[in-house]
Amino acid sequence: MNYDKVASTVSRISIFGAVALIVLGLVEGAANMFGYTVIHEAHKPSHLIELGAALTVIVIALLLRQIRDQHKSG
């Protein structure tokens, strides 16, 4: 596998994980408003959203690197 395929795979997995964490954080926050919990207080909803945002930043960095490499090569 070359770098482009690995970066693309990591980018796709990371963005999927980021979206899943953000959605889980929003669902957990909504459930907490009604007195329920989805993940049994393992993490605060805000921390899940922060983790999702951190993964999103990593994906953006990977995409910018791919754009830079494509721009350099042609």
C-alpha cells in the first residue's frame, strides 16, 4: 500500500469515528436532559464532542497534506 491509500483509509475511518462520537455526545446530552443515560456516565457528552472535534482536526490535516502533495506533483 502506498501513502495515499493509507492516508485515505485513515481519513475515512477517522471521520466516521468523529461523526459517531459527535452524534453519541449529542444523543447522550439529550438523554441526560430527560434524566436518562446512554453510556452510563462513562464520559461526559462534552468530552465525546471534544474527541470528535479532535479527530476532525486530524482528518483536516491529512486532507490538507494530500492536497499539498497533489499540488506539488502536478
